[in-house]
Amino acid sequence: MSEPPFDCVVIGSGPLPGLVAGLLARSHGKRVALVGAHWSPFQLQRQIPVAAALQTRPESLKLLARLRDETTKLLASFGKGLVERADMLLVAEAPESIVALSHFRHMARALGWSAETTVDRQLPEARLVKLRDVTRLVDGRLEPALEAWLETGVTRLSAREVKLTLRRDGSIGIATAAGEISATQVLLADDAAILAHAPAGFVERQLTPVPMAAFLIEDSRPLDATIALYIDRGLLMARSAHGAVRVLASGDPLSVEARIGTTLSGDKPVRGAGEVRFAGLATQDGAPMLGAVRGEVHAIAGLGAAAPFYAPLVARYLAGASTPAEAEWLALRGPARGNQRSLAADYAAALP
Amino acid sequence: MSRLAADAPHGWAGNAIDRGKPLRFRLNGRVLEGFAGDTVLSAALASDIIAAGRHGDAALALEERFAPLISPTRGKTGLVLPMARTPALDGVDYVTLGERRDPIASTGLLGALRNRVLGPYRTLNHRYGGPPPAPPWHGAQAETVLEADAVVIGAGVAGLAAAGAAVAAGKHVVVIEKAGSPGGAAGFFGTVENEEAPAAQIARLVVGLEGKGRATLITSAEAYRVLGGMVFAHRVTVSDGRPTADIVAIRAPRVVLATGAFERLPVFPGNRTPGVVGALAAWQRATRHGVWIGNKLLVATPHSHSYRLALHAADAGLAVQRIVDSRVNPHSRFIDFCKAIGVTLASGQIPALAEPIRRNEASLKVTFAVAIEGVAQETEPVETEMLIASGGWQPDLALWLAAGGGARWDGERQALLADGQPEAIALAGAAAGCRSTAAAVASGRAAMLGLLGKSAPVVSDALIPSEFETPDGSSPNARIPSGRVASAYLDRGPTLVTRRIAAASRHGVSQLAAQTSVLSLGDVAAATSLGAIAPDDAGMVASERCVPGVELADTGWRPTVARPAPPAIAVPPPYLAGRFGPKPQLCVIAVSDSRHFEPGCLVFLGSDTRNADEAAGVIFAPAPGGRSGGLALMGKVPERLDATIYVVDSSGAVMARVLERLRA
């Protein structure tokens, strides 16, 4: 055994896995290994992290608001300028999503969020809601700070070198180039990790594969908000300071370019400057999912763009330190929620 | 006129042109002369137009990978064509597209007078604020759809061999070639001992396209997309003496990409100054159209192929002033031949600066530097008319990446090589990393046989042993002393990324990461060799950022909206399940005015509506029968139905009452 036993091995790339690993190590005193790719400034990001989700259940929105504040406070300790406030536009065009957006707006207002209806003359049939001052993570700034934060207390392992075996008896085997690693817990912390390592049949039973794509668009007509979610087009987009637009798209891969072009082009077409396609997962009832897949192998899915803000919750869950309210929320949202599923069902099923 | 003699050896008179058929056409109002077989680009270069325009302070050479789009002024409206693939046709009037600043006296009598006094302009006068727009055909719909058993992109030796293998297997194969005729770059590289001469090999491979199956060769066509078993190509043809173009889509279950390799641009200030040309481009201009700029030349190279080019140039009567090699004490038979004819050779040096001497003339001042890290010694400038600046070779993987293939950085070759394996697509030849002609041919055949499910011999890429020929060096990157203002570009293409951008750092990250336009493979390869991109990231950057710059237009796409017949009584959406207890009730809520509550409005039994947790229910649908109010899902219902309840809508809390319970 070349490495000491770990309390938890977190598998995944991006802000959520990193924050969870760091919190487990620093706040909960766990021995943690993080298996995933290092951040590259050139990589098209697979997320547009923003502390908002098209959820309709008050307990979920209240939890997200609490976690947003907690995560923001944590990130403030990393350095300045990692978090900013921005307006976010939510656009619904199909009848069911118009109803869901209306439920969301009224619930958000009841909880003190600024959620106002607005109009877009180009989409007279659509319903639009603008959320003011939504918290978002600043890409390109957070990641290097997070990488530096992880240098203390977290062992980094390359995803290419790790082979995970989930045995029927619930024990975990982790083979690396340096030898076998033992760990008490494993967290599959993003969709790629679940697709690569979850037990056979788990994805088919509990989740729905969703084709995803990330695009960088050179320039476009002005957006009405820094961030925009076109619910029925499966597009989440964020304008950068340089005028470029980052787009995350979910759903039908063949129509992605038409959806983006129709949404972003004004008098002239827009031009793609980067593109990557990848596989994502959606929960079948639209609610977030966090819990044990088998034994002490846990997985998290369905958090959408708000995923990084759930890091404190996930870390406390793995450390056995959930608050009673969190435990109650989690109880309905484990992978094996079975008959309880309907009590957690929410709307944001396959959004980017 | 920059045209080589009609009897120039080594085919340098131009095998594509017919000197017995002169022609005249107009470009931006200026009359240009050429021959049948010329392209608009070759005729423009032969007419001494050597600059496309300016990018900031830098004059940019007009070349095969960087030429403005053109349009004929009469005929098909909105026809946009590439200069390099559009034939020069007698009597046709073309204009270049994009921002242009023509001088006042460029045409007409004043222009003629000016040309007589000062000489004709040698630039197309374009102004580039940034990368020019992507060709419009990249987003166009196919006008012709062909069916085939296989498509081969590229009619070099690898592509021809792949097509021949398909034909021999009784298949119908479509071959798409960018140039006007097959052959590719094999002639530039020549052969090693005992190998068949490239021309003979190409001729034999073309003959091999006749067999059990059938081959369709589409020339002057650029394949720009491979998607879902379809290959899309933009084809330029001639109809009634005028140019035209269409989009051809070929549906085929197998695709071989024999797209070759392109020559990297050595990175030094002034590397895109008019008069600086790649070795392969110079050879192609000479052998296809007999075009050569100037009478004397300098050669800067990291490989031995340029020596062969220089020998042929000398045979064509051109003055080879000096060959500068970035390798230290290289050896090769061609180096020996150059020594034998008295060409001045220098090794361990790289180009450091190229500057125009006089505007509107093909004259350059070139400085070289010692190619040893930490040594800042430069040579005295040398005046010349053409600098052949050769870099390393980068397999052209653009279509491979667009089709879902991957890439990885090869540190030894300082190039991005293919990685991964998209379904039903195979690489061949230089695109697959082959370096010898024999390997390219074998890989073409093997690629097609593999896609046909047949076994093929293992491809062996036998290189000349290093004791006989020094291996190719990497593409040179010059040190840039402070104060040197000329731009050093990373690639010859339209991306216009400079070394300044790659070198600039913010928070320890290259500004190239913030570049919001498409990068080319040449940009990524140069940035990686310069250290701006980590080698481990280079493949990922190429995969994600080197996509063709597809334009995304408003297609009128709208979500598909299913409108099933509404149920007699609206059903609460699933996300309300359990929200108001295990046995909620459906209640019709009435209000004293005509308002209709929106879905999501919370319902409270008391007037204190501040706490959402205290809500007794929620409106989820309109009230039945078009009445005002709404239909609510309620966990608690007042004992007396006429009791006042409160519904919170956008205006605040509104008094209402339960009109009717529909069911438990």
C-alpha cells in the first residue's frame, strides 16, 4: 500500500468536487483524495455556476439560499473577486415550463428573492422572469484559488491513473499507478464520475442520460441579463467581460446549433469559437440526488448550475454532520428514494 | 509578372496552366492577366499582388491560407468564392469582400497614370481589425446530395491509395480534393532511394481508381464538415464561362481523412510580411501555376526538404542567396548538392526579423539569430526579394477534431497528433502522422481496408537513418527583444493570433486563454511550443477550440410544444406532490374582482402572509369555466367555505374565498 488509507475519495472535476474535498479535509478533519483533472484555463467549462435553480419546493430554495451564503463566505476566505452578483433571466416558452416558472417566481418572491416578470418583444408568447443579484462564481478566478486551497490537506490523483472497483460486499478497491488505495467512502461527485464508476444498472434505474455541449460564442446581440436560462431550448448562457458568450446546452445534439443561433444571433449570425460535447445526467423526478449508491459509495446528481453551492451540505453529509433540516431534506433525495420520490419531485429535470 | 519561364525544369512552368490560352479578368477594377488553369489567387500573385492588406501596423502576405473572399460582380447574386479555388476566367469581374481602403487613384485614367509612374499596387488593401468572418458556406444547406460507400477527403497519395482500395473492393468512393487536380504534396517531399518517383506513383494511383467499383473525383472542393455519416463540401465549378459554387453533401458509412499536413509558421517578428512564404506553398505555386515572387531568395528551414526546393529554384534560374538551417551542422544529400553548386549555407540560425524595405515592392530585409537559448546574437540584415520560411509539419486534424476525434501533444515531434477513434472515420497519410511517402500510401490503403472490415498490413514509416540525414528540427521560435514592434504571428491562417497575446499573462495565465475567437491547430501548436499552453492541455485545447468557425444563424427554431386536450379538471403538476400534506384538496378560489391568479400564487388562511411555510395551498391552474380566481391545491381548507382567505399575487395579498371543493 503506497498511500495511507483515506477516509474519503472524491471523484470528479470542477468546483463542487474540489470544494467538497477541501471542506472534508479542512472542516471535518478527514483524510481525503481528490481524483480528477486539474483546472486548465483553456478548457471550456462544463458549468456556469450560479446560485439559482428552477426549483419550486420551498425547502429546496431555502436550503440553497443558506448554502449560497455559506459557500460565498468560504470563497471570500480564498481571495477577492471570486464571487459576483449578476442578473439572471429565465425564459419559458412551453405551457408546462411557463407554469413551473410561475410557481418558481411566486415561491422565490415569498422567500425574499427579487424575481420580476419582464418581456422580450422577440418572444411575445414567452414568459420571462428576471432574478436580480444572483450569486455566481467568476470562472477563471475561482479555479486557480481553489487549486491553491486544495494544496493543503488533499491528495490529488489523476483520473487517468485510477481504477475504481465497487465490490458486491460494499467494499471499495481503488487501484492507481502507485498501487492499491483503501478508502472508507467514495463520492462520485459529477456526472462523468457516475458514468465511469457507478455500478452497472444504477444509471439506467435512477438517472437519465442527457447529451450536453459547451460552446464559446464570439459575440452576439446584447443579452438582457448577464446570465440567461432558456428553459425549453435547454440553453444556459453567460456573457463574459470580453463580449463573448459561454453557452451550456442540454438535449438534442442535432439541434444545438440551431437553438443557439436562433437565440443569440441578431441581424447577423454569431460565430462559434469553441465547442465540446459531453454526456450529462438528469434525475428522473427533477429533484437533486445525493446519497449512497452501494455501501459507502455515494453519488450526487441533478444539482444543475447551482452544484458548487451545495458543497458544504455534501461535506457535512459525508462527515455524518448534517443538521436535522439537512438530514430531513436529504432523506427524500437519496438514490433509493423509491416510493418517496414523488415527495421530492421538482421541475429542473434536464436543464444545463 | 512573377511567372517562371515556360521551359523551367522540375515542372516549375506550372502543370495546371495552359500558356497558349492567355486571359484577362478584373479584380477590384484592376485588369489582371493570366492563363487558362490559373486561379484568381495564382493570377493575382503572378501579377505581383503580394499583400492581402494590413492588420494594425502589419502588412499581411496574400497566400493560400489567407486570402479574402471574392464575388463576381455579375451573375448569381451573393455568390461568395474563395480566391484559391476559383478559376481565373476571361472577362469576369471580381471584387474582394471585406473592409477595404482603396486609394483614390486605383482605377480608371488616374489609376493608369499612377500605375505608370509608381507601379501598380501590390496589395488588395484590406483592413483587418480581427479575424475575418468564416466563409458563409460553412453554415449553408446542401444543394446536392450524393450517396457513396465511402468518402475520401484529400487526393494526395494517401487519399488516392484509400480510394483505390475501396474501388478494388467493388465500392463507390467519392474523393474530395481542394486543388484543381490530385497529387497533394508528395512531389515536394520527394522519395527515398529505390522508391518510385512521386509523379509516377500518383499517376499509378489515379489509374488504380478504375476497377471493380467506381470513383468520383470532386476537385476544387473544400470538405468543411463531417457529421453523422455525412460529409459536406463546398465546390467551385464553371458554368457558361462564369464561376459558380454549390454545397455537396455525401452520405457514406465510411470516411477517410487524408487531409495531409500543413507547414507551421516559424514565429519571428514580421513572419507574415509580404514576401515571406512557406516552402510547401512556394513549391505548389511554382509547380501548379509557374508563379514565383522575385528573382532572389533566402531560405530558412528546420528540415532538409527545403534544400531540395532551393536546388530546383536554382535550376529555374533563381538566385539562392543563402540557406539558413535551425539545426546545428545538419547533413543530407540535398545539403551536399547545395554545397556543390555553391549556395551559402548557415546552420544553428533562425529567422529573427523580416521587414519590408520599401512599400509596394517585393523587397525584404531579413535578420537571423543564433538558435541557441540564452544567446542573443543576430546577423547583419540581408536584403532579398523572397524569404522561404519553413516550420515543422502539423498534421491537418481540423476535420478529425470536428468529427469527434481527439488530439495529443507529441513533444518529440512538437506537433499535435491524432488521438481517439471516432466511429467509421479513419485518418491516413500525413494527417495520421506518416512522414514517408511509402507509409502514406500504405496508411491510405490500410485506413480504407480497416473501415471495410478487412485486414491490412501494419504500416511501417521508414525514415532515412539519422547517419544519412539529420532528422527534422522543430519549428523555430525567435526570441523577441524588447522594442521590436513587428508582429510575430503564431500561424499563417485567418486567426491572426500573435505571440504578444500568447506571451501576455494575467494572474499567471496566458491571455490566449481569454481569446474569444477560433484558434487554429497552428496557433495551438505554436503556443504549446512557446510554453503558453501546457503540453498536457494541448490536445484538449485543440479539440475544443480548433473547431471550424461555424456561423450560427437564426433558423427560426422554436421548442416543440405539445398541446394535449385539457382534462376536465386540471391535474396538479408532479412537483406539488406532498407539498401540502398527504391528502390535499382541490379548491376553486373565487375573488370579488375579475382577476385570474397565476399558477404559484400562495394561499393563506389568515392575513399574515409573510411566511411561505404557513401557506395553506397554492394556485396551480385557472378556475374552471373561465371564472376569475383560480384552482388551488390546499392542505388546509377553512371550515366555512365563505370564510375570507388570502391569495398573494404580484400586487400583494388579495382577499378571496373557497367557492367549491372539487374532490379530496
